[in-house]
Amino acid sequence: MTKFKKFQSLTWITALWTNYFSGKERADVTTPRHNVHTQLGRSAVRIFAANDRMNQLLIEHLDPRVWRAEPPGKTRPIAAIFTHMHNVRTKWIRLTAPHLKVPRQLNRTHCTPQQARAALAGSATRCSEMLSEALGEGGGRIEKFHRDGWAKPWPVGVEMLCYMLSHEAHHRGQICMLAHQLGFPLPINIMSGLWNWEKLWKECGSPRGPGHD
């Protein structure tokens, strides 16, 4: 065999082994990433369910007199804040996952606590479906999170979940503060219950609590 042919043979073998190991390395990297992505989808569904359980607790234990009471200044009443939370969810669904059935919006002027609880439960279910598809095994059907018509969409990821949770936590804080300012603070056990995540997870059907499948 000539030196040139030996060089060709060694070059081909080197290329073959390089492709093999690089392909194996890619497979080793890709598979865990897929598993984590799927696990994130399952966790996102449970987290958003617990998030809505907090909303339900507040409505259930608010004094009825504060529902439409006018706060000082230009702050919207508690009824309007809860209807806003639901209506924003419907916007997320309509813009991000139009193939899902979009819940009907609430009228802030006439909405009752019972109507708000039912609507929030429904929109939470639909948001969970959206998160499951976006962060789980949705087959790429949802690729972008559209938080508003004017805003630049984001690639789906954990930022989507964080944004949704931050929006709702912000308004829950407003509601707790307004109830206190209006003279009807929420019971201490309900306020502290917002932080008892083990109990919240169990109430949402996850008996082992946060961090468990």
C-alpha cells in the first residue's frame, strides 16, 4: 500500500470514529434535555394548579363587603382585579394557543365571587393545558408565548411560566392589601396558608408535595 493510500485510509477511519463519538455525545446530551423538558411540563401544570388554588382561597374567605368596595384613590376594586386576572389568562390562551378553546371573559361590573371562582377554575385548566403543550410533549405546536398583542413574543420556556405566576402573585398581593385597608383583613390562617405549599399541592392532587412527580 502506498503512503498516499495509507493516509487516505487513516483519514477515513478518523472521520468515521469522530462522527460516531460526536453523534453519541449529541445523543447523550439530547436525551436528558428532552426528559427535563417533559418533566418541566408536568411540574408547570402542578405549579399553576397550586397558583389558582391560592386565588380560590382568597375569594372563598374574603368578606363579601369588600368585593365591590371602592378603595381610596384610583385603585380598582377587588372584583375588578379578579376579573382582570381571568381576562388576561384568556388573552394568553387566545394569542399563544388559539387551537385551544378560549374561555369567555368576565364583566368586571357585574361579576360575582361565585362567577369569578368558576371562571378562574376554567381558565386555570386551559392555561395548564397550554403549559403542558408548550413545556412538555406538545410536538412543537406551541413555539412562542404571546403575553400581549403589542409585546414581542418569547420562545416557550420557563420564562413563560414565571411571567404568568408573577402576574397573578402581584395581584394577589394587591387584593390582600386592599382587604386590610378596607377594614376586612383576611384571616391569619388563610394568609399563612398561601405559603403552605405542601398542603396546596395535596389539595391539587399531588400528595407528595412540590418536587415530586
